[in-house]
Amino acid sequence: MATNTTTKKPAAAALAETAEARPERATRRAPAVVGPPLGEGQEPVTVTLSHHHRIDGTDYTPGAEITVSPDYARGLRGQGFVART
């Protein structure tokens, strides 16, 4: 049977080393423009979703307000994803 000759670190010291080695987690913010990027000279449009929609791997619930390019907003409206205001 083999024996381990290394000494064990105290739990508090091991936890402190782990916390120091790990960078602080940045809070996730919603991207400025969801979906395709803005074209040259375009201004972003804010739309309210009427249905659940997944864009770029992020789920958006009904009633969520997102900022998108005008072309993408037009496509969302045509598919019925934008709430009538």
C-alpha cells in the first residue's frame, strides 16, 4: 500500500489560493445590439417581443425589450415575433 508523503494544506489556505487564482466573474450584460450587427449608418431599433424567441443562444421571453438592427426588426415583425404597440 502506497502512502502519500505530501502535507495537506489547511482548508482556508486552499480556498484563498483558489479565489486568488480565479478572476472575478463579470456580470453578464445584455449586448448593445442583438442578432445581426448594424449596417453602416443605421440606428438601432428597440422592439418588444410577443413570443419566446432564441437569438444567438440566448432565450428572450415574451415582453422582453431588445435592441436590434432595423433590418432584423423588420424580419421579426414579418414573422410575428414583435408585439403590436
